[in-house]
Amino acid sequence: MPDTREVYAAEDLFAGWLDEAARTPGEPLRVQVGPALQAFEPETEPRFTDPAHVQEFVDRVLAHLVATGSRYDDGAGLDLAGVPLVVRARRGHTRAHYEYDELPARGVVAIPPREVGGAWSLRAAVVLHEVAHHLAGAEGHGSSFRTTFLRLLEDIGRPVQADLLHTAYRLHGLDTGVDGEDRTLLRIGRLLRQAERTSNAAEREAFFAKAQSLATRHQIALAVARATAGAEESREDPTWETVLIGESGKRSLARYVRLLLEIARANEVRVAIYTSNTRVTLYGFPSDIAVVQALYATLVTQMVADGDAHLRSGAHKADQREVWDARRRRWELRPVHGSTARAAFYEAWADHIGERLAAARAEARASAIAADAPVTAGPTSTELALRAREVEVVDYFGRMQRDHGIRGTWKGAAQAGHAAPGSRDAGTLAAARARLGTERALNSR
């Protein structure tokens, strides 16, 4: 069957990497990809005792897909994630396999038990391969199967394993049906949805850091590839794209712009802002601009939701200011206006998000440079490539400023934090536990 031999070889490499990572817990896994040494920290891979234990795992996987709305359509309207999958013991020990015969009522996976020499199959890398057959619908190991396997890993919260598997496929010359850049954005989007769906603050923080770390590592990989590329068509060139922030006269546009600036700064994208704050133009590499847009779309909705919740709670009324009462002819203490409280909340929210993004970016960048550290003193190839990338964006933005007559510096809006310190602090706390989902658009409110 076409691609089967290469898929098995790639997945053997993937399993070997997971074994290596398990032997050195807490240390990054370093993989040579072309001229670069990439660092991964894959999620822990579950292991199983027998087919009954595998059945419990498979049931949890399918239940999670259904609960989170991750549909795997068979092309005729049937969600294969909702079709039961039965695990049975296999007599032979040399392979595991998926049986299509009983679809659409159910699927069947045959796993050799430990007693007949099947210990090699009692691991998630093998079991999820068979689950991917169940969800892909069509037989074989073609592009559709591989894309389904990658998506499955992402949908169950294993994005770094998905990144590793994708790397193994590419090293064996296999196409996944989605190019590297689009798959990175898909992973980021799924990480953000995972973050939105959890109520655990630590889990949200972990998903958030993975999303920005993945974006940063993708930037680094592109920078190194550009520095070593021999063909002009393989290069990614800087470009620009205009993004609508809101309609003229709407409140809080300046604070929305402030949030976008923080995201852009962490992703090496320059920004030109219209004086009305209704739109901005992003300048940088296409992949970086796409990451900025994806993060902004998820974060601005959360910022607005958190701000609304703060005002509805009435906590902002604890901030007071002196107001002249003309009728009573005296100064009186009154709660700050809701618009002032909202502005202070948004400012602090955006600033703290910027700090979190910058910290995740700096950590990923330092890790990539350290992984490429030369034996002798001096800058690494990764470090040089990143500097060249930054210079190219700066030069491109400068040229576009001259060509388009962009002048002046964005002044933002008057700072509101001093007038509403309680709302400012609330904004910082809310940003620290920000949920990062993409399900709602801002204009749906």
C-alpha cells in the first residue's frame, strides 16, 4: 500500500524519540532537522498493562473528542468520534490492526497482549495510530490518515507530540496534506481552545506558554531555513496586511490597539496605526502576521469578557474620586465612572499579557540558541539568523514608512490606571488567568 512503509518508519522514529524523552525526564529532547538542532519537550506518553486498560484509554479519548466538539466527519454526516471503538486481544504478536468490517455500528482494534509478546504495542503511540484509522474513515496510510493522526494528538492536548510526529513524517518525505505553516497555526488555535475549555489556572498558563513557545519556535525554524536556503522561491519575504480594529467612534479602540501592539512586539511584527484607532497595518513575515492575528482574535474577546465581568461585579466602585456637587456646593467622594474603570482594567490586562508573551518568547529563544551552541565561543547560527530576520523586518518597515509617508508616533490614550487603581489591579489578575479561546468573535457581542 502506498506510503505505508514510510509511515511505519516515521512512526518508529517518533516512538524512539518518545522513549528517549522518557529516559531523561525534565530535559528537552534535541532533534536534528536539516541544519538546525530543535528542542522539544513532549508530553508524557501513557503505557498500558493489557487490552482492557487500552479500552479504558480509548473510551476516554473518544469521550473527550465528543465533549469538546472535535468532529471527525466521514463525508456522509457521521461523526466518527461518536462511533464506539472496541479493543480486543490479538493472537499474533507482530502487529496491531484496525478492523473496518463493523462500521458504522462500531470499529474494532486488535492489540496483541503482553503474554504473546505484545508489550511493544501497549503504548499510546501505537494505540492512537489505530484510533486515527477509526477517525480517518478511509483505509490506508495516505495524506488523510496522517493529517487525522496529527489532529487527534492536538485535539487530546498533545501538541508537542504532534509537532514531533509531523517532524518525523517530514524527515521521511511524507506530506501531511497541510503545509508546515498552516499546521503551526492550527496547533496554536487548538492550544488556545484547550486553554479556554479548562477551568484550571495552571493548565491555562501551560497551554498559553505552549502556544507562544510554538509560535516562537516556528519563527526560529523559518529564520534558520532562510539563512541556509539556496533557492529564492523558498524564501519568505516581509509583507504588510491591514487589520480592522473597530468602527469609528466605538469605545476602547485605543486599548484594543494597545493589546495588539503587545502581541505584535512579542512576534517581531511592526505596526502602523491609523489616527482614528479603527485599523492598523502589520509589517513583518507572513507567518508572524498570521500568529499575531490569531492571538489577537482570541485575546481581545477574553479581555472584553473579563472587563464586563469586573464591571458587573461592582468591584470598580471601590475606586473613588472627588467630584464637585454644584447643588450642595461642596466636594464629594463618588465611585469612578464605569468607562474609566474599564479603561484602567484594559490597560493593565494588555500590559500583563505583553509581559507573559515576552517571557515565553525569551525562554523559547534562549532554548533554541542554547541547543545550537557551538563548541567555541561566538554567536550561534540560530542567533545570527534571528538577528538577520529582525534587521530585515526593520529595514522593510523603514522603507514602507518612507514610501507610504507614515509619520509620527502613536500616543495611545490618556492613562486611566492612576484614577482607578483597583480596576487596574483587577485587570492584571484577570490577564494572569486569561482563557485563550477562538470560539467567539468580538462583533458577536
